[in-house]
Amino acid sequence: MVRNLASGFFESAERFPERPALAVGNENISYQSLRQEVARIGATIQSVGDHQSGVVALLAHRSKTAYAGVLGILAAGKGYAPLNPKFPLDRTLRMLTLSGSSILIAGAESSANLPNLLSTASGSLVVILPDCDVAPAWSKELPKHRFLPAGQMSSGRNLSFSPELASAAIAYLLFTSGSTGQPKGVAIHHSNVQPYVKYVSDRYSVNEEDRLSQEFDLTFDLSVHDMFVCWERGACLFSVPEKSVMMPAKFIRDHQLTMWFSVPSVVGVLEKMRLLNPGSFPSLRHSLFCGEPLPAKYAALWQKAAVNSTVENLYGPTEATIAITHLHWDPGRHEKEYLNGVVPIGWPFAGQMCRIVDEEKRTVATGESGELCLAGSQVTNGYWNDPDKTRERFVQLPGCDGTTWYRTGDLVKQDAEGCIHYLGRIDHQIKVRGYRIELQEIEAVLRRVCGTEQVVAVGWPVRNGLAEGIIAFVSRNEAVDENVVLAECRESLPEYMIPRRIYLRSEFPLNANGKTDRQVLIRHLDAEEGQLQETAVLRGSAR
């Protein structure tokens, strides 16, 4: 048996019923009030009586229903599969289908896209609508689905909450970018996430007086930290409005946040906008960065702005539950002392394990580079309904007595003190604004749209070690309309995966192995500041 991830929230609601649990929009919601909504949603899920699927889908974003939905699903003994109303319909439909869920909770913010999603969904769904008093009129046109508006939801008094669940119970199911062109499901169990919540809550001494940021979309696993580290200790979660996500300086000050968690790119934006002044954030006592490499320059700038705060770099793929290594920033060290100007990812959390291996899965010597492999209680046991991909990435290493290790695909090396330094990717995966992106997924869409196999996507420009966007190259005989291509990409890909520009090339440079040399393409972009003089920008065949 394992502790239910929602248990911390319910315990805090008992201890601090009148304290604020959530600040979203202009509303401050107490633990008691939020618990009531959580209980209604949880009891309604249980009343449906679906015992086949362990997962409930949630289509909501930065709203009371979004957060109550997460907790309500967990309270019902199910795992939550978050869907973003702002994602393209096709991508959301794939995720919903892959989840296997027969229950969908939809917030008011999803109302514009919900009819189209439900009309194209293959199976029958029970659709819970906490924000609607009655079912919308268009629901009559979709008789295969059952709609439960607020007026038909169960009383929270009927909730049967189990503080302990079977060790194999799923807490959440997320979909990351996949190299096949399809989202890849990662199921995280309560037994994976509970060690993280306890370790982090203890490390940063989180308490009921803390005010935590909630920067990340629910489809991004770092949001799990935001919510459950907060509610575990009775603190208040402040949902950062969409307009402030990349420029949160005023939000931090206005709400006197004490704990900050974001991708490092936020620092770069604030610096560019001259909003990162010394002493800007005196209320912060802990500042955490994760999701992409942290330039030492950014750590130093943030430390000066948050003078009373510790600054830490966290690292971890979704498969290893939020983060699994950390390094405490030492302001006494000059940024030039760090390899490539990037803050190391540090050491594993207590109880978690890492190994650095070569192509034969043999452990490399100290100081040599290799692929980082991870093991421990935080590491999940495979991909959602994908045994082939699971066998590829979850492996046995020589001399490890049957322990299963996750191959991260990250290139690292370890110094004499055991500190791990991040060097890059061994494949073509990148991160943009903290989102993990398989460039092959973008290329799969471009091949379909452009009618050619000769396409390449690269992260560009790269500043301070971080990719700011995507540039694509296409090789084909006839020109295609760039605007049309990008419009069709938006039908399948979220905004952060849409190429900024598309360039036409007669042929691609090849490396010694006969493969497309992406680095040559990137060097051309850097040399010409984005203007490839020998090729024409795809402005359309009409030109």
C-alpha cells in the first residue's frame, strides 16, 4: 500500500480549514471551500462506477475547476490525465484516446473547443461539467455521451476517500513529445511521486505561511511540484496568470511569494525587459529552476534580485518524477567556473541513483562523458501501453543486480566530487521554454504537410545554452507556401513546437556518416543571423 497523493491536501484541510489554499484570478479559496468542491467532484466520479480505467481526463486550465479536478480525481482513487484547452484539437483528441479514460472533467475555459472534441471522440464519455448549472444546449446533439452538470453532481458527503492505495495505483498520466510523431504516455504512480514530495517539502522546510508560485501548465510535470509540495504543508498556491508567466516580476512582488519555481528562460525574459533589478524580490526565500539548462549568468542575476533566497538548479525527466538531482547555487563562485557557463545538475536526491554509461552500457570513468541513467523509487516502470519503447529506454546495466535503469538520453559527466555536469542531448531532443520537444515529431508533421521526406527541424537561436525557438528546413523541387505550412502545423502541434520560419534548401549538408549535419545548418543560421543567402525563404509559390 502507498499513501494517496491527495492525502496531504486533506490533512492540511483538517489542520487549516480557514487558511487560503489557492489564489486563482481574483479569488482566494480556503482549504475548507476547496475541499468541498474536491469532494463533490470525487464523489461524482465514484458514482459513475467506472472500474475499468484507472485514469480520468481533465480538460481545464488555470481555474478553480482545474485544481479541484486534479484533487477530486485523486480523491476518487483515480489518476488524472491533464489536457490543455489551448492545444490543437487533434493533439488533445490523441491524448484523450490514448489515456483510455471514459470520464472527462471539463472546465468553463474549455467550452469553445469541447463540442468539437466530443463530436470526434471515438468512444462514449461521461462528461462532468462543474461550472455549468445545466447541460449546454449543444449536448443534445451528442447523445452517445452522458453529461453531468453541477446540478446533477453528487454531494461531497458521499465521497469515499482512501488515504492509502495499492502500490501500483497511478497518480497522473502525462504525454511528452514522441519521436514517432505521436505523444508518448508516461504514467507516474503514487509510489513514485510521494518520495519526491516528502524530500522536497523537508529540504525547503515548507510550512503553512509559505506562498508558492504555480507557473506550469498541468500537462507539464513540474506543475505537480507546485500543487502538492504546497498543499502537503498547508501553504497557499498562487496561480500565475497567462500574461505573467514569462514576465512575473510584478506578480511576485504583489503577492509576496516566498517560493518560486520556473524554467530558466523566465530569467532571460526579465533581464531583456530590464525587470530583474537587484533586490527586486525580497520576499522569496527559495528559488528553484528546472526544465532546461540553467546558465550561470541567470543564476547570478536571480540571486541578486532575490537577495534573501537560496537558488537551486533541479534536473529530472518526466520518467523520473519531476526532478531527481539538485545543486545549490553558490554566489561565491564566478559563473565562468562552471562548464560551458551552465550550472551543473548536481547530485541525486537521497535514495535515488544515477550512473553514467557508454554505448555498451558500461559505467564510464570519472571525468568522461556518457549517457545519464537513473534508478530509484522516483523512476517509473515504463511507457503507457508501449512495450517496445519501454524495452528501449528502461534497461538493465551490467553489475546492477536486476535494477531497472531509465536511459535519459542526456549527455553528462561527473567530476571528482561526484557533481554531474550537463553537456547536452545524445539525440535530437531539445527544450524550448522548458517544454521537452522531440524534433522528430515536428519533422513528421512537416513531411506530411510538405509532401517530402527531406525535412529537418533545429532549435534556434541558442543563447546562454537555451533554444529560443524552432527553425525548419525543407528540400523539395517545388516551392510551398510557408504560411499554409505553418497554419497546418498549428492543427497538429502546440504553439511552442511551431517553427518560427521555414527555409528551402536544394540539398542538406551531410556528415561523415552520411547523415544530415544539423550543426552545419545551425552554423549557417548563426553566421547569417537567420538570413540564408544561398536559399530562398519559403514565401509561397504565388510569389
